[in-house]
Amino acid sequence: MWTFFHKLASPPHFYRIAPAFIRIFAVAGLLLFAYGSWNGLFEAPMDYQQKDAFRIIYVHVPTAYLSMMAYSIMAISAAIGLIWRIKLAHAVAAAAAPLGAWFTFLALATGSIWGRPMWGTWWEWGDPRLTSQLLMLFLYFGYIALRSAIDDLAKADKASAVLALVGAVNIPIIHYSVYWWTSLHQGQTVMAGKMPPEMLNPLLINILGFTLIFGALLLHRVRSEVLYRERRARWVLELVAGAKALP
Amino acid sequence: MKPRQQRMLAVGLAVAGVAIAAALTLRAFQDNMMFYVEISEVSKGNAPDDRNFRVGGLVLEDSVKRKRGELELEFTLTDLKSELVVAYSGVLPDLFREGQGVIAHGRLGDDGRFMADTILAKHDENYMPPEVAETLAKHAAAKAAEAAKNGGTSP
């Protein structure tokens, strides 16, 4: 068990085994995404109040969930990197940030597009769910900016890890904002079972599909990050020399 | 203590410290973090009378009064405990209807009515197909009729 993790944390080993996982995640994720989206957009019945407009949920909920998932992965990797000094962990945190920022942006954009006809507004300042989600987008921007502002990689890893950990406080705030305060944004639907199965199943399939696609993208980014960080290591030089030696 | 354990402790304490600071800050701003004021708070006099605020509740059934050919309308907001009359002039969001949750932004008038400049519809967390909603409404109506009949015959 432990040897598996120790081996996994070794950059060359990770670099070698990652492609197999990327392939599986990408294929399974795209298939589930296609199946879930088809079912959600065409097969699921429309909502009694929102009619067809509710179908944006099949993108909004998976992206919103992954925006928080990516932050959690980033913060936990940052903590592991700080405590155990595992180089791969910092690479994971660095690779997760832009993906998380994109998912946050998509969640905000799809929510805004839905909010205009349903709520009657694109954006409401002061709504705790909307505001805390926007704060997370800025935390991602801050993390990415801080990282690129420091040339020394070890220092950049440490400084950005602290920022990621401080910002992690926002994650439970986003999740519970609709319960702790009055808000325009509605409460939990999926976990609270407020949706019939024929509408819920495509959503669950899409959540799983998006997660697998995210996993594939993350592993791919970590792999590139590892290659860059280890560019002076012998295994990378041998890899490059081997590739050059090929006809 | 090993250096690794020291680092673990430092990270743990830092995260706990930030969490406590955030919790205290949010507690201090509790009232300002509320997106809207509930109607029972307004009727208790716990709403600002000198500035704009938002109030949220359900549109009372059969309370929407419109003047023909004008955008002006009046309706009653309720939280099933207290009620508040809201006056508004403008375009309403799609989801605005009787029995639906809405949020009104504006201020309390001298006559006790709430003068709204914006109305937002609040969607709840329930999703269902139209047929299911129809069946539910039919059942609810049948139950209400049953209750009315029983209420009529009993002393």
C-alpha cells in the first residue's frame, strides 16, 4: 500500500504510468458526458415552472461542483507539499489552479445566463453564494499570479501553498452560504433529493463524466508540470536523448 | 518533535486560525450578510426605515392587483406568519406568480406599504415534470375540498 504511494510520488514513475489513466479517464468521461448531455437535453422531461430553461443545470452543477473540487485538491496538495516536502504535490497544486479557475468561470457564467430570465437579474451583489463563488475565482487568480511572480520555484511553491490554504476557508462558506444566510440562490437539490430520477440521473451521469474529464486534464497538466520541473534531471535528459535518437 | 511534525502543526494551526478569524468576521457582519430581510422582521420593526433594503417572501394567492393597461401593481408578500403590501411598477421576471417566492428591493413608505423598485423571483430547490406538478395540485385540491366538506358538517 505505502510503496504504491511512495512510487507514485516519484516524478519519473508518475510520468510513466499517468498516460494509461489519462486515456481511460478521457474516454470514459467523454462517453458519459455525451450520454448524460443527450439525456439531459432531449430525454428528461421539462420542469413545470422553468420549462426547458432548467436544462442548463446539466452544465451548471457539474462545473460548480468541480470548481470547488479543484480548489480542495489544490489546497490539500499544497498542505502535503508543505508538510512532507513532496515535489509532486506542489506540481499537482500548480496544475489544478487554471482548471479550477475555468470551472469557476463556467459556473458563474451559466448561473448568470440562467439568472437573467429566471430571477430577473444577471448578477446580484450581496448574495452570499454568488459573492463567495466570485471570491474563489479571485483566489485562483491570486494563486496563479503569485506563482508566476516568483522566479525561484521552491519559494513560489511555498508562498502559493500558504495562499491556497488560507483561501480554503472559503470552500465551506460557499457550500453552506445558502443555509447560513438568506440568499437569492436556491438551496441543495441533488443531495436533498428534490428532483425526480428521470431528471436527476442525467445530472449524476454528467457530474461523473465531467469529473473524469477533469481528472484526465489534471493528470495531463501535472505530467507537463513534472517534465518542466525535472528538466535538468537525468531521467528527463535520457528521455529527450532517447526521443532524439529515434529515426 | 520531528521537523515534519512541526510543519504539520504549523499548517494545522494556521488553517485553524484563519478559520476562526473568518468565522468571527462573518458573525460580526451576520446582519449585513443576509441578502434579504424576512417579513416577520419587518412587521416587528426590525427593518431600516431610512434606506433601501430587500424583503423576501411568498406572493399571497389572489393578492395581485393590477390596473388595466398600466405596469403598476400591488401584491401582498407573506411568510405565512406576517404580511406586507408591496407596490411596484415595472416588468416582472418569468417566475413571478402567486404562491411563488420573490424578493423585493426598495423602502418602506409612510403608509406602511413597501415601495419596490426591483422584483426578483426566487427559485426554490424543487424540480419536477409538469405532469407531476399537475397531479400534485389535483391531489392538494381534492384534499382541500375534502377538508372543507368535513369542516362544513362538523359543528
